[in-house]
Amino acid sequence: YYGACMDESRVNARGMDSIRPWFARIDAARDMPALQQVMPEMHDILVQAPFALGSQQDPHKPSWVLADFGASGLSLPDRDYYLKPEPRFKEAREKYVDHVTTMLKLAGWDQKSASAGAQTIMSMETKFAEASLDNVALRDPSATDHNTTFAQLQAMSPHFDWVGYFQHKQIPIEVDINVDQPKFMQEVDRQMQQTPLTDWKVYLKWQLLNSTASSLSAPFVEEDFAFNGKYLSGTTEMKPRWKRCVESTDQL
């Protein structure tokens, strides 16, 4: 893995070839049930959208571990960036749309398609942000403490194939579950009914591209750093490639 990561000339020559098969799988989905089959596979490679699956200790029974479903799929740092009217958040939204447009153009979209795609992504993420808890609410442990049965999870979001998801993840439906933000999961379900399939495809392609950008060729890496590193985080200089590869290997 480390040697492949360090082979910058090979990485640059491949561009975004490593994720083209994923784009093709998303494009091949003819309806929402087919697209839902791609989502758990994206979760397998840690592209956690539009929700995330993890695990947590049960606060009421410390010896138990719960399957935990959390809100995910927002590319800006938190809810405030999408909704607050202050100039710094408004500026961030404008720069984010420009950033997404640039990234989509690097991925081969023309200007018109990239601009429209960026607006679609911003619109969908804003709807998910509206249904998310803000940072103040998240400080209260009880706000994300919702022990849930499989039947309750299905009732909460009946238009998602939970049986198929659990089978793919090899999780028994009898497992103890916590849903961090039920309102968010309900919004995901609503968008699966109301948002066109083409928009969902754009959204998932962006989530994949955004999650892998730092491992793609230099133009993607540089644009990703310019927005997420320099603008959002205030980092003035990108770490050298060898250091980024070491840190990525350590995470494995």
C-alpha cells in the first residue's frame, strides 16, 4: 500500500481511474432500490453517505455494544455552514459551490453540467443539514440516545431496504440499535421519495469523489487542499506526500 501511495507519477497518470467503476455502478442503477444496493458497498470503503454505520457502548448497559446509525453525508463542517446567515457562512457556501464545480470539471463534466451538479449537491446537503442537530444540541448525550428495534428503524425510514443493508453488512436484525438522529433518518427517507434519481446519483458521485480526492491525481489533491485545508482549516501548507502516505498507512 505504501509503495503504491508513494508512486506519484503512477497516481497522476491514473487520474481518477480508481473510482470510475464506482461512477459506472451508480450510473447503472435504474431505480432507487437499485441505487440503494450501491450505498452499503460505498459504506464498505468508508464513503458514509447519506448516513453512517458505526458502533457505540450502550450508555444504559455499559457491557453492551450497539450498532449506531448516525447523520452523515454533509461535506461542510457542520449544520451552521449551510443555514446561518452570517457573512462567513454565506462566503463558505459560495466558495463551496465553486469548489464542487471545479472538482466536477476535473472529473470530466462540462461547465454547465458541473455548475448544475454543484447546485444539486448544495440543495440536497442543505435539506439534510436542516434535519440535523446543531453543535449545541449534540453536546447533550440524551439528544442522540435512541435505542431502536429493527422494526422501529424500518418504520422510521420505510423506503430504504434495511433488510438488504443488514444482510450485506452481515448484521442480524435482532442486534441492539441506536439511531443518533431519528429526524435525520426520516429526512433521508423523504428525499428518497421526493428527490429525482438523477440528483441522487450526482450526490453519491460527489460523496465518493470528495471522500477520495486526497488519494487521486495532483489536480484533485491540490483543489481539495485549497478548499478543505487552506480555506476551511487555515492550513497554510500541504504535508509532503511521504508524510501523507505514512499517516494513511497508520490509519490502516
